[in-house]
Amino acid sequence: MNAFTYPDTVDTANLSERPLLDVSGVTLQYKTRRHLVTATYRVDFQVFQAERYVLLGPSGCGKSSLLKAVGGFLAPVEGAIRLNGRAVTGPGPDRMMVFQEFDQLPPWKTVKQNVMFPLLASGKASRREAEEKALDCIARVNLSKFADVHPHMLSGGMKQRVAIARAMAMEPDILLMDEPFAALDALTRRKMQEELLQLWDDLRFTVLFVTHSIEEALVVGSRILVLSPHPGQVKAELNCDGYDHFAVGSPAFQDTAQRIHTMLFADEVETVKGLPS
Amino acid sequence: MNAFTYPDTVDTANLSERPLLDVSGVTLQYKTRRHLVTATYRVDFQVFQAERYVLLGPSGCGKSSLLKAVGGFLAPVEGAIRLNGRAVTGPGPDRMMVFQEFDQLPPWKTVKQNVMFPLLASGKASRREAEEKALDCIARVNLSKFADVHPHMLSGGMKQRVAIARAMAMEPDILLMDEPFAALDALTRRKMQEELLQLWDDLRFTVLFVTHSIEEALVVGSRILVLSPHPGQVKAELNCDGYDHFAVGSPAFQDTAQRIHTMLFADEVETVKGLPS
Amino acid sequence: AAEGRIRIAEQYGLGYLPLHVLRHQKLIEKHGKALGLDISVEWVQLSGGAAMNDALLSDSIDLGSAGVGPLLTIWDRTKGNANVKAIAALNSMPLFLTTTNPTVKTLKNFTDKDKIALPAVKVGVQARVLQMAVEKEFGEGKFDALDKLTVSLPHPDATAALLSGSSEITGHISGPPFQYQQLRDPKIHKVFSSYDVLGGPHTFNLIWAKEAFRTKNPKTYQAFLGALREAMDVINADHSAAADIYLAQNRGDLDKAFVISILDDPDNQFTVAPARVGAFADFMHKVGAMKNKPASWKDLFFEDLHGETGS
Amino acid sequence: MTGLSLAPRGRRAPPVRPEYERTVATTGPIGDVARPLSPWERIGNITALRRFAVLAAVALLWQIAATWQNNPLMFPTFAATVAALWEAIWRENLLSMAWVSLSVLLKGYAIAVVLAVLLTSFAVSTRIGNDVLSTLTSMFNPLPAIALLPIAMLWFGLGAVSLTFVLVHAVLWPLALNTHAGFTSVSETLRMAGRNYGLSGIRYVVTLLIPAAFPAILTGLKVGWAFAWRTLIAAELVFGVSSGKGGLGWFIFQNRNELYIDKVFAGLVTVILIGLVVENVVFRWIETHTVRKWGMVR
Amino acid sequence: MTGLSLAPRGRRAPPVRPEYERTVATTGPIGDVARPLSPWERIGNITALRRFAVLAAVALLWQIAATWQNNPLMFPTFAATVAALWEAIWRENLLSMAWVSLSVLLKGYAIAVVLAVLLTSFAVSTRIGNDVLSTLTSMFNPLPAIALLPIAMLWFGLGAVSLTFVLVHAVLWPLALNTHAGFTSVSETLRMAGRNYGLSGIRYVVTLLIPAAFPAILTGLKVGWAFAWRTLIAAELVFGVSSGKGGLGWFIFQNRNELYIDKVFAGLVTVILIGLVVENVVFRWIETHTVRKWGMVR
Ligand SMILES: Nc1ncnc2c1ncn2[C@@H]1O[C@H](COP(=O)(O)OP(=O)(O)OP(=O)(O)O)[C@@H](O)[C@H]1O
Ligand SMILES: Nc1ncnc2c1ncn2[C@@H]1O[C@H](COP(=O)(O)OP(=O)(O)OP(=O)(O)O)[C@@H](O)[C@H]1O
Ligand SMILES: [Mg+2]
Ligand SMILES: [Mg+2]
């Protein structure tokens, strides 16, 4: 983790003034046969090149929906989503997504084939290169022993690690991760976080990261969007660059964590009041 | 949370000497067409009446498998599992399980019906009672607004909350929970933890709890089983009674957390060594 | 079945006119009353000889009616056990080989480009008639010389194919009324009539039963035979009335004049006496389609008819 | 991350931006989480119009093909068929004939559905049951109904019972196959949840497996329905009927014999129309109120 | 937690137990995580034996029923059928007849599979395609093959092409129905993952939807296979073929006309045997190497 020293070597020449991802006034709704469910209401935020942007908010506030909208799977009913200035119209391999659900791995492919699949499907790599790359990424998520196993033989956390390896192997413009580490134990989680930061340090890609852990948000993110409960609206945007695992105990870290906590707690009190005993 | 004061009012007369759940020398294996995967190796532990027993271990170490074996879904190839002295032969509503996967809710039932389903199926309650109870539990997991919605319209965390409500409504002899709060945000998670402890305080049921968060283990559990990486073997059993949310900052808490951390880290070093760079 | 109940299966087509008359005029009931018996008659319509024999053998019907071929087959197979025999003939009618190929005057003119449609290749009356004709023309033992040109096709489909002129089917052996419908088309002409092949009129359709039915229901049987004879008389007395009955019974709106013209044709005779059934049996035995050879036509019929002059 | 890493992008860093906090908008119209759809949106979901267009296109194609073929004895035009249909309905009681067929069909269908459920429940609960089902299915499924009718007649006599037997044969195997396949693809987690409730035996099948496998079962029901028709018509065509109560197949057979090909097609169109109604009313209703509502299919 | 809470269990507390730490056993035999199954375990998985027992039971039942019925002209015994089968194979070239049928069948089947894939791909990618498929299926699926043969003859002449057309009709619709139902039940997450890879159009269907819907497709293939046989036999029964190259259906038809019922049953047994082989060898092999290996079915 001591390789993680970007602030010293920033190359400000490349700093792009236009945001990579521009989400403005996005309202997301699910139409079903009888209901119209509003998931988020007029959310706007910008993500710049090489940012590690975290979406934080209570369960059901529309984090996954926002990520799906950026992924191009869900069209906003209001507002616009622009990637590199172009409106997002559909999904594509430039935005690799790690889904929250465990059934995101095609069950007919082994772990290795699963990681190779998007590389080959998008034409990003030849078969040999894809295989090499896949094995490398599988090793990074510590699943080398299981490379030739089908997903149904994996535990929940192992499945999610495969999904992470798959997304990382693609080295996309922007990585969309929906609670990728939620199913992982403290240790594996920490290792994956470090792996992600290490990789970021190498490649300076952009991440849009959904998490429900304040600590994780602070460690992984460089900027945090705090969302209100359902329907999700923007509550605050905070900077948190510079915290790594070693900063967890520091007063600054604890301060920020406390601040976010309070923000979330404000709602808590409200919600609890409304609850039937 | 100030109602959570059990140590003062312990009724030692009822203390049962025989463990409620006795897992001895259990080896779990998955047979597939070509492989035999050992998930856990000769694991033994005892859970006593009213204990909050936590299984802690790295991803893929066999925690879910152990829980499934206790649930009666997976027969051990070696060793025995006894509940109340009787060998576990199959699943039953005396051991309600919260699964790790998000697809554990029958999609053809609404949230309310889902919570009522096991109550009715096991004959534990009449329709009217079941409905009343279901609505109460749904309110506790803060989903009253979604009581008449089908699961496919819920977010990941909401689905898991329904599963928790469903299990709690059953008030089983032993509650089996497989990372039930993993998909929840910090706030909801804390609320659910408190809810669980509150309920425990009222009813003194027994919980077998899988988690990957050391903090959660210490807060929720009264005793912790630490498992080694795959295949899972018992590494340690620790007491952690008396820590609640307010104890998180205390030195004792931090000590225990650190101790467990080190235990897990011991492996970490080993594993990392074995990793291809 | 108990005495007083009879289940008769008829088929679609003019050949079964005597049965249609029986049904329409309630003649069986009438003859039963004369014998002091209330007979309940059940009618069933089946679509072919094979279905008929299946129904008879499974005791779903008492009397089955179809062509000579199915009778000879079931007689042969049940000889010695169920003993199915014919009660009476229903008619004598010719079968024509018709063609749309103007160059075909005799069988020898058929080439490999032609296809002759039959209800069932190699089996059934039509196929046997063709084989007999071929043997006559090509020489002893060569009865199957044209079998390779034959194609199985139900009458209506073959007729439609022939009339439409847009398929490979150039020849067809059917029976009334299809062959008459075909001949109304100037493009279609007759190659031979089965009467030429067999040397005169021959029975086309018959009605038959298991021996057990006759021995257990002598009065019902007698009433049926009497009624059938009366039906023949009704038809032969007034073709126009018979045509009316046919049209009433078959619900279709076939042209009445056309029906009368067929009935008026002297080739088509309605009589209970069999004609040249023995010749068919001999041929089928010769080509191996029958294991048993009847000594005379009388072996094939119950004795009630043995007084008739048949062949 | 060796090999084909993208070209290094240098040590870029995002611009440093100010933090901000906002007050959340009061819950106005967005507050009621579940607002019903507007009537207009509801109408937009009706597929009847698009389906009707497809039907019209098929009819048009038919008319053109038939006119071009110009062979009314084998392939009448759509217009001629409609005329014949009209006439058959008013003058020849086509509808009551269709009803005769339909009632036999419904009986056979219902029996087959019950049998299929029993058979697959048995198959799913025991290993030998599984073998029995899979062996019987692979044995009997390929047998044509016509081959079975003679045996049916032997056992049940002529008439509706035999037809029903053949119908059951036609529907049972494909339905059992689909149902069983549906059962075996129910997710392991759902299966465990059900057994956790203490469900077992027939209650497990009825309250858990059947709804969970409902998309597959519905397909089986559709396929079975189609094959019931196919079989009934074929059986009537080949074997005729008992007195007086001719069905649709007999109507087709009779008119074919008289070379009224337009009426033959009218009979077939009746079959098609019944099929359309059943698919678009009955099955669609079931689908909307089950698997679609439950989000089990798109 | 009001209402029916269990009786309060008092303020019980568990006994206080000592903590302990253990050293983890060295990785002995348990170390190699994936140990191959022993030969004995492998043998235990063979189902051939159990299936054979089922077959024997069916044969026995048949023999008893036929002996009891004692009507050899309608329902020969199993023994008589086997004898007739033996004779038909050696003296009447039954095998080559079966081969004739089989080759026509395979052709029709293959064409139908391709068409079904195309049609459902179209249906799954556009809304109107969906309507077209569902309308066509509900229209044509119930039509019996026999009703279509005249039109087939008109367009394709006599012989194998018409039969193939009818076969395609028999297989296409049920297969398309199953495939489409399979496509629509693919999980939304998997669907999104596929589109995330940049897959679209036919590549999306081939590399994602088809494997994901494979359990349903396999059922469709099985049902289609069975119906191809049913149709071929029925079509040959009713329509025959040009005399030289009679198939199995023709064999059955001819012998039925001549009342050689034991041979009819011999023909049917041939169909059954082929069905068993295809199910237990071909489809089983496919199943083992796809959906079972992938853990998509139990
Ligand atoms: N169905 C299965 N078939 C074969 N192997 C399996 C199966 N399920 C789990 N395993 C294997 O068993 C081991 C333990 O799995 P298990 O799901 O119990 O882990 P876990 O401790 O719950 O992990 P996690 O925290 O990631 O959920 C893993 O190595 C996994 O590969
Ligand atoms: N398919 C759907 N149909 C209808 N409503 C949906 C659907 N998916 C999600 N919703 C609703 O949208 C809202 C936001 O869901 P979303 O999955 O985005 O939440 P989330 O922030 O990811 O929550 P979590 O942390 O629990 O995963 C929820 O209220 C949910 O009920
Ligand atoms: Mg989510
Ligand atoms: Mg697990």
C-alpha cells in the first residue's frame, strides 16, 4: 500500500475541465402495471476523469437505479446523463458494471471464461491476451484455485469477486460498482479495496462506487455524494481524498465520518418517529 | 437501546446444561460430477439456549455451508449435528434461515404475503394472526409502505429486510442468519442490529449468525467462532458478550477486535505469499 | 350386444346409398317390428376400411361396411376365430383409371414421369385392380410393374390435384362419385374401367359382421337383411327419390342431377348379390395378400345369401 | 495488470471542488412513492392493435398468394374462405360443431393437466419417479395419436372416451416435460426457503414448485393446448365420429370429400380463430395476472 | 411483537464458557480442495439400470394386459410384437425404412430449429417481432399437419419436400414457444450483464440469451423431436409417400390395412426404441454437458 502516493506525482497538465460524467436533474422511475415508483428525484452530480466517486445513502434510496441509469440500462424520465459530452443512450463496454446481485455471472462459463467473456465480446483483446489477463485478474481476487470452476460452485463472496475481476480486466473508462465488497469478509474486503486503489494508482481510471459503509466510502472514494432516503435526492457532496486504510484512526477521518453519520441520522430520527411501534 | 440490559436480570434457574445445538466433527463436502469440494473440515462447536453465536471467517471458508447443514439442507459426510439432542435430518420451521442470496423470496407473493407464508405453511398462526404479525414485522424493518408490492420491485437491501422480517416473524427456536445485514447501509444496518438485539432481549431465542464484519460480530454476538480459510476449520472460539453499539469505542472492544483481526491476518500473510504477483 | 340393438358403421359416398336409405326410412326398425322386436339402431360414420375393421374387432360396432379389400383381409385374418363374413353386397360399381396425360391410351403408355394416385399403395381395392390390369397387359407374374408409379393419396386430395392440373399426379384410380366428377373435365379421360379388367360388373362395397353377432342376434340380423333388400328395391324403383335421400342424409349440396346421372348409369347396380368377389379373392391369394383361399364366394358370406346367384 | 494495459494516462487528478450541502425538496407529488399510471399510459400498453395489424398482414399475404396461385380447388382465397365461413356458420351449424370438438377437447385437456401435475409431482419427489416419468415420456411422446386410437377403441369403445384418451396422450407428455423441466430449474435458494417453511410432499409442490415453475408450466399448457387441437382434428379426420355429433374435424373431412375446399379452409380458420382467442384472451389473462405481475418474465 | 408471541422464556442466559484457540490441521488429504470422485461413486450415478427396470415393468404390464385382453388382432402381446419386430427387421427391411423416416425427420427438424432461432431472435429484439411470433404461433400451432399437406403438395409437389414442410410446421411452433418463454425468463441482471459487454442483436442472442435460456430450449427440442415423429408417422400413415421409399409410417399404415397388427406394434416399438435412444443418449448427453454441468437444473 505504500505505492499509493499519488498526491506527490500529480500531472496537472492532463486535468480536464469538462466532467467525464455529467448527471443533471435525473429523475428515475419504474413503471409497472399499476404503479409508478420514483427511485430518485432530480439528482445531479459530476464525475471528473480519474475521480473515485462514491454514492452513499440508505437502503432503497435509488443508488442501484442511478448506477443502472449511468450504465445505460434505465432511461431517466427527466434530466440527462452525459458521458464525455455525449448523451448515454444504451449500455456499452466503456462502462463496466459490477452488479449487486449474485446472479450476474453467466452460469455456463467457468470463472476464467467469465472474466474473458467481455474482453472477447467487446473485441478488446485476442483470445490469448484475454486468457492471460483473466488469469492475472483472477489471481488478484485470490481465486486462482477456482479458475476452472463454474459459478454455481462458488460461495456468495467468491461470485462477487469474480464479477470484480471481470470488470477490472476490462479497464473501462468508468467502472460502475454496486456494493461490490458487501459480501466480503473484513479481510478480503480490505484486500480488494487495496487492490482497487492500487489499480487506480496504476491506471487512473474513473470509478463510480456504491457503498453503504461510511468507512469504505472514505477509504475508497475521493468524493462522496450523500443521498436522502427514498426517493433519493442529493443531500451533500463531500471531499474525502487522501484517506487510506492507515488514516482510519485519524481525527480528520473520524470527523468526516461523524459528519456523514449525522447527516444520515437526521433522517433516522424522522423515520423512526414515523414508525409504528 | 437502553432497554438492552440483560446481564442484570439473568434467570439462572433456566440455564440449560445441554447445548441446544451440538455440531461435532462436521465435514461438509459438495459432490459434483467431477470434483469433491470440501467446504469445512471437522468443525465442532456448541450453541446454548439464548446464545447469539457468530460464525466469522474469510470468504469461501464454508460459513454458508455450515449454516445450511444446521438448517438441514446439507448432510455432513462426517460428524453429527444435533438439535436439542436429536440429530438434524432435514429442514424445518424450527430453524428459520435468512439466506445470503437475494432470490430467497418467492416472487409470486407480495412482501406481506411473503412474511405470512411460513407462518401459515407451518401452521403456527391463523390467517388473521399471521397478517397482524407480518405487518408488525414489516414495520420493524421499515417497509410498511411496500407491504403490498412484489419482491421484483424492491432494491437489494429491501429484499434482505423482507427476509429478515420473515424469519423474525416465525420466532423460531434458532434463527439462522447468513450475512443478513450485508446489503444494508450503515444506518439501516445499525437499526436492524438494534432491532435484533431488542427482540432477543424480549424473547431470548437463539441466533446463529454469519457475518464478515468483526465489529458486527462483536456487537451482535455473545460468542464468536473464528474459522480458517477454505476448507474451514475451527481456529478459535471467543466470548464477546456485553458489547453493544455504545461499546464500539471502548478499549476492551478494540482489543478483542484487534485480536480477531490478527487471527485473520495470520492467514492473510500466508495467502498473500502464495499469490502470483 | 343384446338382441334388439344394432350398431352399424357407414361411410361417406354414393356406394353406401343402401345404408343411407335404411337409415332415412327407418327400415330396420320397421322390419324388426314385423318380427316382434324393438330394435334400437345406432349409426356411426367412419372414414375408411381400416377404421371400420378396427371398430369391428374392438366390438365398438356390430356391422361394418367398406370395400372388397378390407373384407377379404379381415375374413382371412379372423378365419378360425372371430369368423368375420359378409352379410351382403351393397352394390356393383366400376373403378376408373383416369388421367390428365393425353398421350396415355393404355397402361403401357405410362412413363416414369407419371404418378398414379390411389388411397393406399399396394393394398386396397384400387391397388389390386391396377395390379390385375397390369398383369393382364404386361403378362403373368408382372402384376407389380406399375407399383413404383403409385402414390398414396385420399380421393379428395387426388381429385383436387388432378382437376387443378398443377401437380405431378397424372393418373388416379378412385370410385364414384370422384371419377365422374373428374370425367366432367374435358382434360381428363378414362384409361380403363375395372369392369373391363374383371370381365364384367363386380361388387365394390359390402357390409359384414362377426359370426357371433349373427348367432346371438338371429332376429335382428334377419330384420337387417330384410331391410337391406327393401332398401335396394327403393333405390332401384325411383332414382330421383333415392337421390333426395342421399342428399338429405349427407347434408352437402351436391348437384342432384349429377347424383341421378350416376344412379342412372347402368354400370352402377344396387344389389345384395355379390359379383366377382371370388375373382378378387383368388388374385389376392395369388399375390400373397391372403393366406386362405376361399373355395367359392360362399365361403366369404353367411349362408343367408347362399341362395343368390353370386360369384 | 501486464500485457495489454491501455496506454498509461499519466498521473491525472480530478479538479478539487468545493463541498456543499442541500436541503431535500419537500415531498410534493414525488412524495407519494407509488402514483398510479395515467389512463393514457395504460392504453399504451394494449397490444391488441399491433396484433390485429399482424393478422391483417397474414390475411393479405394469403389473399395475394391464393390469387396468384389461382387454384381454388387446392388453395382458396382469403375472401372466398371468409364467405364460406360465414355461410357455414349460418347454414351448417359450424359453431355447434366447433362446440362439440371444443367440449371433448376441454375434457381431455383438463384430465391431462391433472395427470401431468400428479406425474411430475411424483417425479420430482422420488428418484424412481424421475426415471419413470422420463422413460414414459421418451417412449410415448413420439407415438402418433392415430396409432393409439385402435387400442383406445378396444378399451373404451368408439366415441368421446376414446377421443379423450387420445387427447390426454397428446397433451400429457409435452406438458409433463415442460412442467418437470420447470421444476428442475427452480433456484436452489427458493427451494431451500420452501423446505425451511416445513413444506414437503404435495404441499411443497403446490405452494412452492408450481408457482416457481409457472413460466415453464404456462408454456407447457400452451403447447399442450395446440397439440390437443392438432390431435382432435386429425383423429376426427381419420376416424370419423359417432352418430349425429360430428365435430370440426368431421366437418373438414366431409367437405374435403365433396371437394368444397373453401369450406375446408373455413374449418381451419375456425380452428385458428379459436386458437387466437384462447391465446390472446385466456392465456394472456393468466400471464398478466401471474408471471408478469410477479416479474418472473419480461 | 404483539399477539401470538411464544410464551416468555424468562431471562435465560447461556453458560459462560472459556475461550480457546486451536492450530489448524495441516493440509493432508483435505488440502487438495477438489478430490476426484471414487469409481464407486461414479458408478452410483449411472441411471441406466433404474431406467431399464422401468422398461421391463412396462413390458411386463403390456404382456399381462394383452394376454388378459386376448385379442391378438387388436392388441398383440409383447412377446408376439418382439417376434414380429425380429422378423420385420430381417425380412422386411424395417431398419432401412426407419432410416428413410429418420433422414426426412432430421432434415425437417434441423430446418425447424434454425427457423425457430431466427424467429425468436426477431421476436426478442423488437416489439412487433414479439407480436408476430405470438400471433403466428397461436394461429398455426393448433393446425394439424394433415390439414397442411394439400397446400404443401401444391407448392412443393409430392414426396420428401412436402413432408419436410409439414415437419417444420410441427416442430417450429412448439420450439419457438419454448425458446421465447425461455428468453423472457432470463434474469434481468444477466441480461444487463450481457448488454454491458456491448453485445447486441444476433450476438446477444447467441452468446447470452440462448445459453441462459438453454433449459427451456432443451425442453422445446425434446417436445419438438417428439412431435416431429408424431407428425411424420401420421403424415405417412395418411398420405404415404411415393411407393419406392416407404418409411416407418408407411410400414405401419400398410400393415394396419392388412391387419397385421403385430407388425403394426413392431413399427410402433421401433418408434419407441428410437425415442428412447435419442432421449437417453443424445438429449441426456447434451443435458449432462450443458445445463447440469452449469448447475442450471438440479
Ligand atoms: N453448490 C456448490 N457446489 C460445489 N461447491 C460449492 C457449492 N457451494 C459452495 N461450494 C464451495 O464450498 C466452499 C464454501 O462455500 P460457502 O458458500 O459455504 O462459503 P462462505 O463461507 O459462505 O463464503 P462467503 O462469505 O463468500 O459467502 C467454497 O469453496 C465453494 O467453492
Ligand atoms: N424493478 C423495479 N420495479 C419497481 N420498482 C423498483 C424496481 N427496482 C427498484 N425499485 C424501487 O426503486 C427504489 C430504489 O431502488 P434501488 O435498487 O435503486 O435502491 P438502492 O439504493 O440500490 O438500495 P439498496 O442499498 O437496498 O440496494 C426502491 O424503492 C425500489 O422499491
Ligand atoms: Mg442497490
Ligand atoms: Mg456465504
